[in-house]
Amino acid sequence: MFFASDNAGPAHPEVMQALMDANAGYAMPYGADVQMAEVTARIRDIFEAPEAAVFLVATGTAANALALATLCQPYQTVFCSPVAHINCDECNAPEFYTGGAKLTLVGDSHRMTPEALQTAIAGSSPSDVHVAQRGPVSITQVTECGGVYTLAELQALCRVAHDAGLPVHLDGARFTNALVALGCTPAEMSWRAGVNVVCFGGTKNGCPGVEAVIFFDPAHAREFELRRKRGAHLFSKHRYLSAQMLAYLTDDLWLRSARSANANAKRLADGLALKGAQFEHDPQANMIFARLTRAQHQAAHAAGARYYLNDGPLDTGHADTRLSARFVCDWSIQPQQIDAFLAAI
Amino acid sequence: MFFASDNAGPAHPEVMQALMDANAGYAMPYGADVQMAEVTARIRDIFEAPEAAVFLVATGTAANALALATLCQPYQTVFCSPVAHINCDECNAPEFYTGGAKLTLVGDSHRMTPEALQTAIAGSSPSDVHVAQRGPVSITQVTECGGVYTLAELQALCRVAHDAGLPVHLDGARFTNALVALGCTPAEMSWRAGVNVVCFGGTKNGCPGVEAVIFFDPAHAREFELRRKRGAHLFSKHRYLSAQMLAYLTDDLWLRSARSANANAKRLADGLALKGAQFEHDPQANMIFARLTRAQHQAAHAAGARYYLNDGPLDTGHADTRLSARFVCDWSIQPQQIDAFLAAI
Amino acid sequence: MFFASDNAGPAHPEVMQALMDANAGYAMPYGADVQMAEVTARIRDIFEAPEAAVFLVATGTAANALALATLCQPYQTVFCSPVAHINCDECNAPEFYTGGAKLTLVGDSHRMTPEALQTAIAGSSPSDVHVAQRGPVSITQVTECGGVYTLAELQALCRVAHDAGLPVHLDGARFTNALVALGCTPAEMSWRAGVNVVCFGGTKNGCPGVEAVIFFDPAHAREFELRRKRGAHLFSKHRYLSAQMLAYLTDDLWLRSARSANANAKRLADGLALKGAQFEHDPQANMIFARLTRAQHQAAHAAGARYYLNDGPLDTGHADTRLSARFVCDWSIQPQQIDAFLAAI
Amino acid sequence: MFFASDNAGPAHPEVMQALMDANAGYAMPYGADVQMAEVTARIRDIFEAPEAAVFLVATGTAANALALATLCQPYQTVFCSPVAHINCDECNAPEFYTGGAKLTLVGDSHRMTPEALQTAIAGSSPSDVHVAQRGPVSITQVTECGGVYTLAELQALCRVAHDAGLPVHLDGARFTNALVALGCTPAEMSWRAGVNVVCFGGTKNGCPGVEAVIFFDPAHAREFELRRKRGAHLFSKHRYLSAQMLAYLTDDLWLRSARSANANAKRLADGLALKGAQFEHDPQANMIFARLTRAQHQAAHAAGARYYLNDGPLDTGHADTRLSARFVCDWSIQPQQIDAFLAAI
């Protein structure tokens, strides 16, 4: 009954086995391993993007910060949601990697709208040398509040960006959870919608630590490579990154894992609804933000459940008071654990 | 017969097994895993430094750059050897992480001397606001040319630094190879000699990718932690770093691996001497820089040996011309491979 | 009838004469000129701060960015108003100089309140390594919308900052305009209220280009000095900065100039009120934000008046439609010009 | 008898008068002043470069650092002389402005040779992601040791740079002193020789503080402008920069001043030679590096002469011991002062 984060679950046994298998003999370092060539081919195939440049790093923050630094000049600003990971959870990594660019927060919602984006962009004039210049638009899919942009929504956001001449970055730490929720293709959810670079997450969906950065325009490749090295994110024994990603993309493991996580989240959401929970956001992938009574939280806690409580305290106060919590289902959680949790509350 | 780099060898099976063992159930993310607590305790014990702050990162460049950034202000300069990894092989990572500090190259040798260090430090006056201010001294042990500083040499370098009020960083990517070469204790080769922060390598000595940064003064801990996060080097599934380092420090694996590498390098050096090789540097750990004839290189190459040739071309030219090469022995190389190589040339 | 900006007016003849007077013979460069010693003594005296460290730079952005960089670590955030000059008008200079710190926008008003500041500070937890850490609070006095914080308001803001352990920066590009509006002493409007560093403007109040940065705690002096040099803001022929500031502080020129500007702004505001103008903000110093009819703007324009129109277009549309404009009075404007302008509309 | 620095002399009365003249009425801020348009036209004319982009800043360090930042990526290195101002006298400003680029020191002489430059460039391979990538070449004319590159030398250096695809920056803090020494045209000493951007100094040759940055390829203009603003080097009351530069370029003041300085330096050098001085470098413009006896220095000092003594101490030691000193002649020094100095020693 661990719902704290998909960062905390184990890696999938198939990924671990691939790590073991990769551990034979010598391999060329720094990305010249044979597995990396396979990873690139696989991702190009999956994304229907035969020219795409593909790079691996070990953390989602590295993927985001390096991708943005490649797209953004230090005198520009990145347009993002106020709750974006790049704004709230990366301790200024984007500012660091871009050399001091700014983040402009778009609207006041966790879900970016084309109108809010248009307004934010219009707020800075490219002819005015005093203001931060317009830089890339960053979209998070799945959002930090568990929502999934539809293809039409993604397209509309990208259109606003492109109309202003701005590139689009997709923070896809939970890319596959969104993909299976929408039931579309990776191409549709990325370059066909107008996305220029995708951070394609593996870590939250069953890998020990690997993210792919995918530039659909390979002109960015060399700069990214140099920034990755300069950022100390180029692995010498790179095969251990490649092996993770390769296993992740083999036999649909990425899709199987995300489907399982999403299905269990749905099972949990349905059960919570029956228990009277109030949802703060519509749960569309593998994260649920809901308000339960203090009594329910106390029962869950007593039964061993673990998750983040946004309100507090748990221990003292009226039993009927509702406290907000986040529940995340990772690939490894089982229906029995969902049911046990629901039974407990 | 792979002598290209200790970056290219496999990980030790005991480390890989530890990764598998760590992959059970949920674990607290971002360094709060139980293995990390053990790693810290183990390192404090090994270094006889009960207060030391210990952090793990995945690459040696990250360890160096983050450690230096914590010690160095952007208006200062780092004193290092002209051949230091931080100067030659990190694509400006130290300059990036320090926010634009400079590297001052000490002397013109791969081996820093107290006299050259003294001269370099004296070259910048702390009262002069126009010059880069004096910052940390960085020493590499094993040096990039395969040498090992004696304890007396380390102490003398640290004394020069401390007399000028400067802290000392030790790039210990091959710390253990130096340690077993000297036959001393980790404390003697670090804080007892005057070193303030050690980058303690695991990757080149049998781990997939892990380095420990050890501050003997824990006052630096919080800043390092924030810089690590901001640099995107804090792993969410941190247990996979901890498990590597823990296995590395278990049952003397770190020492066994380094002893094996050094012993095989000695076997190789002794054999090369018999074959008439000219040594460019005295091989003191697991790296050999030697000049063989073109004919010898051609024979080695034909037999399947792999290593970096610093001169060229291999194919055309007089058979007796000597070409310089680097041979590195990693933990996994076997005496039979050494012997086969020697037989081939 | 030039109300576009106090950046566009001439320098005061007394300042220009001082520049001429300073231009005799040789003078020690880089701030070692005799005039600078006098400037420091004068500012310490005026601010009743005998220990203060005083530095001169040529632009307000340099003063702000360097002062903030001295107070703020790159993994921290600066708390400021959404309309602060450091956020809107410096093209990421604070992000650049701090090495990639963030700006956290406090509330949604041009006037920072203690409550909004408290909320903003509470939004980031010092124990959370993932978020930008709390850094300095930056207050603008006169605000970008022409308001002046009372001493009680300043004290309350500083108290919130200090209670969280945060230092306070005052962007005083129009410090003297605020001072004469409040009728208080410089000490009361700075360190006695809790301000730690003041950027004390000269440029907008009659100097060609000079701003003083005043640290009440001299412990920051050396770092600021090095950052100023590294930022290329240390003048070799520094006497031409000193001479400006010295003349500015001689015979109350700074006070005379600000009083004149404020008095003319009041004359203008009173006149505008009679003409039916709607004020967007209460004009408290030398800036007025008011809505006039298109017909009034057209008449003013035809009469040769110059100022920024925030709405548009001027030429086409209903004559009665109100358009927002900013009117700034500099030290050099004369009552006759005010009256001529009022007559024109 | 002030030979300490051309930074310490007064400004030329014609420049000061121009400042006074510019101080009438209102002027558009931030470089939109009418004088700036004249400056641009004048410089384009003088340099026979009708497309050149021209910008003014107040310090030579700002000119150099901003120009280099525009040409250099943060993962690149700038090739320069070990004694270059950008390396020795700017407290890491180039590293700061470039976002952490490196400086690679070319050769071990104050005078860069094409061979040494070729060797330095060859030392870093563009295909190697681990090393700092090749960036701009920076040449100082007049060198820091008082030498002047011939046109043939400049051309040869630029050819080496361009053959490697690298742009060339000219630090021309003493551009005009070199120009009159060579007796060539500005075009010949810049773009015709292969220079891509010139920092054209005014401060050391009779202005209070102004330097022009001249890009012969205007494609760099917008980026430079944004970097200047972000670096806090865009003056609001910009007319006071423009007026200086305009006066400097009027009636050949720039040439007259440099000719006077050079002529007096020659008079001084000739006199020193007669007095038995040993020259450390051949004095080719307005700087002399010479060794006089301690007795001579003592006599000079007693007579009131001021200059930098590189050796010491002055007071104690053998009277015949030679001590090294730097003598700089600025525009304002007079033959009588030279003669008085020579008489004193």
C-alpha cells in the first residue's frame, strides 16, 4: 500500500535482467556502446522519426534542464505552468543550465490553456531590449496534478507557441502513462502535435534511472551532447543506461507498465469515490489528488498505507475534517493492495 | 586484451548482485534509502572520520565539479595540473558549476610540485581586485599519467595550500588504486595529509557508475546537497547508487579490485620492459604509458588488443618507429590476457 | 513638456561642473581617487552609518544585480513584486548575476504587503532540497507605480523577512523622491527599518549616470567589490563617478532636485484631477499613472508633450475613450511647463 | 611625471566640452540619442564598414567580455596570450559573461605567434566531446607589453583562426596607439586583416570612460544588445557615452592624442637608452618596460615621478641593482615632463 511516489517503487525485473545481461566483457564508453545504437533505432521507430537525435541521461531534471538549455538563450524566458516540475521541484536547475534564463508562469492553473499562453507570450515584446525575450514553451504531460492534455489541447498549445516562433518542450516524465490514457501513438503525442523535444521518462515507470531526450530536429544534437558532457551527465559506462532503456522498450514493457499503473489508479479512484472522497483534480493517469476524512487517513495509516498528505496534522483534529492527499500508483502495485487499502478506510 | 580504459570494463558481479538485491519493494527516494545510511557509516568508518558528510553521484565529472563549486567562488581560480581531468576532460564542467571560476595550471608537469604550486599561488595577489582570487587546490591521485603521490608529497602540497588559506580537493577517481599502491590508510591519504574533500571513485574500479564525495568538514554538506540537486545529480531512485557503493565497500571488494588491477599492470609493465618498451612515466598504479615499435603495435592490434595510441598512424611508416600508447588495466583483466598480449608483441 | 522618463532629462549643472572640476591632472584609478573617500564619508554621515561599505556603479541595473548577487546564492530565490524593475526591466540581469537564482513574485499587486510576503516565503520550505531556497527580499521605493511605502510598511516588510532569516534589498533608484515624500531621514528609510543594502540612485535625479550601493554590514564589501570587477562595472577613471555623486550630495542637491520633481508632479496631478483625469494609482512622488480621454491625449501630443501611453492607438477611436498614460517629472521640469501642458489639454 | 597608467590621466578638454554641450534638454534614453546615430555613422566611415554594428559601453572589460560572450559558447575556449588583459586583469569577467567558457593560453610569450596559435588550436579536437571546444581567438593590439603586431602578423594570426573556422576578437583598448604606430588605416588593422570584432578603446586615450564594440558582421547585433542589457551595461542616459565618443572622433582627436602619447613615449625611451636602461620589450607605442638601477629609481621617486615598479624593494639594496618598471605615457603628458624625468635620473 505504497502510494507516495512512482519514484519509490522497484525496477521491473526485465530491466534488472537486462542490466545483468549487459554486464559482460568490455564495451565502448560514453554512448558508443552497441546497446545505444539499438536504443536510438528503437526510439526513432516508435516515434516514426527516422532523423531524431536521441540521448540518455539518468534523471528527469537533467533531461529537462539540458533540453531547455539547448533551446533557450540566457536572455530569454521559458513559458511553463506554475506547478511545473521545472518551476517547483528542480531547485533552479533550468535557471542554472540555461545560464540564467527566467521562467514565466502561464496562468494560475495546473493546466495550461492556449489563451493563458497567448497572454503570457504577448506580455513580452521582442522589440523591447529591457525584458526577458521569448523562449521555449514547456508542457508537462501527465501534468503535475494527474491530468492528461488531449491531442487537440496539445496541438492548440503548440500552435500558439509556433505562431510566436517559439519551440515546444514536453516534460514527459510520465509520457507513457499519458500515452496509454489517450490511446494514441507517440508521434501523435509529440511531433505531430508540434512538440520539438520530448523528455521521455523511464525512471517513474519501472527503470532504476534513465530518461531519453529526443530532438526531432537533429540540428540540436551536437549542442545537446556538449551541454550534457559539460553538465557531467555523460556516463562513461553508458551501457547501463542503454540497457535499461532497451529493456523498457522491449516486448512493450513501457506500455505494459503504464497500463498497469493507470488501471490500478482507476481502481483506486473508483473505490475512493465509493468511500466518499472528494477529488481535487480529475484523475486521468496514475495520480489521484483527493480529500478524505481525517478518520479515513488515520485508518489507512494504521493499516500501513504510505502517501503524501498535503494537509495536516493527521493526529489531532476533528475526525470528519477532510485532508488532501496525493496517491500515486506505480507499475508494481497490485489490485490486492488497492483493495486492501480501500477496505482499510 | 582490452587496455583502452577502466571505464570500459564490466561491473563486478558482487556489485551487480547487490543491485538485484536492492530491487525489492519500495524505498524512500532522494538519498533517504536505508542503504545510504549504511554507506555513510561505512565511509566514515573507513576514513576514520565520524563527522564526514557523504554524498553519491553517478559520474566522476559530477563529483569533481560539484565539490569544487562548493569550495570555490566564481571570482576565484582553482589550482590544478595542466593534465588534470578537470582541465582536459570535462568540457568546462568546473567552469560551469563554479559559475565561471578559472583554472590556473600549475607548472608544466603532470605531477604537481610544492614549488610550482607555491609559484602559481604567489602569482595572484589577494589584495588585487583585478585578478582571479585564490581558490582551492585540486590534486589528482592516481595522476592522469599513472603516478602516485607519496604521503609526504601530498602533505607538502596540502601544506602549501593551507599556508595560503586554500582548501584542497582530491580527485580520487582511482583513489583505491593509489591507496593499495601506497599501502596506507584512507585517512592518511586524505584528511591526515590535509585534504578537505575527496572524490572517491567507484566507477573505474568495478561499479556501473557511482562516486562518493566526502567532505571532512560537514559544514559544506547543505550547500553541496543543494548544488547537487540544482545540477540534476540527485537520483530519485537513489538506492541504486547506494547499493553499488555498499557492495563496493563490502568484503574489501574495493581493495581486492584495485589490487588485482595494479598487480596486472605491474605484470604488464614488467613484460613490456623485457620487450624493450620505453616508459614515458613510471607506472605506479594501473596505467602504463609506453612507447613500442610500430611493428609491436601492429602485432598487438592484429592479435585483438585494444588501447589508445597517442601517435600515429599505425599502418604506414617504419616498423621500428616508436609510437606512444596508454595501457590501462581494470579490475577484471586476467594474467592470461596480459601474457597473451606480451606473447603477441 | 517632457514626461516620458526621469532617464531622459539633462544632468544638473552643478554635477556637470563637478565633472569639469574633477578633470584636472592625474588621479588614482579604480576607486582610489580622493573624491571616492569623500563620497564614502558623506554617505556614512547622511545615513548615520559609520561602518557602511559604499560602492559606485553607473547603472541602476548594475546596482541591483550586483547587490542581489552578493546576498543571494544561486540555489535561492529573490522575493519581489511582480512589477519590480528587477523582474520586468532588466532582461534577466539578476538571474545572470546571481548565477541562476529565481525571482518569486509576491502577490499580484505593485505594492508588496507583509501578508503576501509571508505567504510567498511560506510557500518554500527550507528543508526541501527540491525547491528554490529562500533568499533576499527586494523592495522598490518609490514603487514602479509611483507609490511610497510608509516607514511602518517598510518596517513590517523587513520584519517578515528577518523573521525568516532573510536579508532585505531596497531598490532606491528614486530613493530621494521617496525620502522627501515621507519627510524622514535616510537612516529611518533604510537600516532603521530593517533594510540591509540600499541601491541609492543618482541617475534619475540629475546625474549623468551614477548609483551608490550601500551595505550597512561591511562584511559584504569584499565580495561585492570582486563581483563588481568581474561584472566589468569597476571604472578605471573612477573619479568621474565619484565627482557626480559628490556633487549630488553637496549643498543638498539631491534633496533639492527630488523636492522639485515631486512638487511639480503634485502640481501636475492636481491639475489633472481638475481636468477629470482618473488616477490608476495614488501619485506619491514624481510619477503619475492616469487615464485621460483620447481627445486630451491628442491635444497634449499636438502641443508637443511627450510621455508613455499604455493604451492605444492615439489616432483612431472615440474621442471620449480614456487611455492610460505615465507621466514622470524629473528634477529639471518647470512649473510653466506643467501649466502649459494643463492648458493644452 | 606620472607614468603609472593611461587610466589615470585627465580626459581631453574637447571631450569634456562635448559632455557639457550634450547636457541640454531631454534626449531619448538607452542608445536612441541623436549623438549615437552620429557615432555609428562616423565609425562605419572611419572603418570603411558601412554595415558594421556599433555599441558603446563604459569599460574595456565590459567591451571585451560582452564581445567574447557573443562569439563564444559556454562549452568552448577562447585562445589568448598568457598576459592578455582578459586573462590577467578582469577577475574572470570573460568566464562570467560567456557562462563558463575557458581561456586557453597560447604559447608562453606576450606576443602570439601563428605557430603557437596553430599548436594551441590543434590541441583540442572538435570531434572530442570531453574537451573544451574551439572558440574565438583574442588578440591584443597594443599588447600588454607595449608591442604592436604588424599587419602581416595580424593577417597571419587571423588566417590560422579562420582556417580552423574561428572568429577573431581584437582587444583594442589602445587601438589608436597601435594604429598611429603602424601608420595604417583602421580597416587594414581590423577587418581587412581578418578581425571580426574590435573593442575600440576611448578611455585610455583621453575619454572619461567609453569603448566602442564594432561587429563587422551585423548578424551579431541583436544578441550583443541583449547581452549588454542583461549585463547591466546599457546606459539610460546614453548620450553621455555617445558625446564622449563623438568628440573623440571629431577633428582627429583620437589620432592627435595617440600620436602625442606615442611621441612622448619615444622621447622617453630614447632618453632612457642614453641613461643606460635595459629594455625588456621593444617599446612600439606608448608603454615602456625597462630596467633602471635602484639609484635611478630612487632619484626619480624623489623627484616626484610615479610609475609601477615590478621589482622591489625600492629603498633597501645595492644602488646598482636593476629593477624593472613600466612607464606609460598618456595623451596629456608633455615633453617637458619627460625631460624633467630624464634629468632627474
